[in-house]
Amino acid sequence: MNIAFNTAATSMMTAQTRFAEAAQNVVVAAAEGGDTVQHLVEMKQAQAVQQASATMLKTASDMTDRLLDIAI
């Protein structure tokens, strides 16, 4: 289960970084009159990864709880 927790946590941190970078790129592109669509898509992708990672973390936690209930 530790691998699942580590993977989920790492994915969440990576998604947060990607989201922040994409958001900054949106601001820069908008200020320069450029195209923001690609950066907005990157933000949505990072959001989806964040949600999937949170779900994986919750599932791993639930599985660990159930295993501990069985073992006791």
C-alpha cells in the first residue's frame, strides 16, 4: 500500500506544479495577446490528474483500513 500512497502523492504534487505553470502561461499569453487555449487545456489535464490521484489515495486508504479490520 505504501507504493500506492507514494505514487498518488507524487502525482498530486506533479499535477499541482503543472497546473501552476499552465496558469502562469495563461496570464503571460493573455498579456501578450497570444493564444491561451493550449495552456487552459493543460490546466484541465492537470486538474484531471489531481482528481484521479486523490481517488487513488482514497482507495488505497480504504483498502488499508479494510485489511487492518480483517487482521484484527
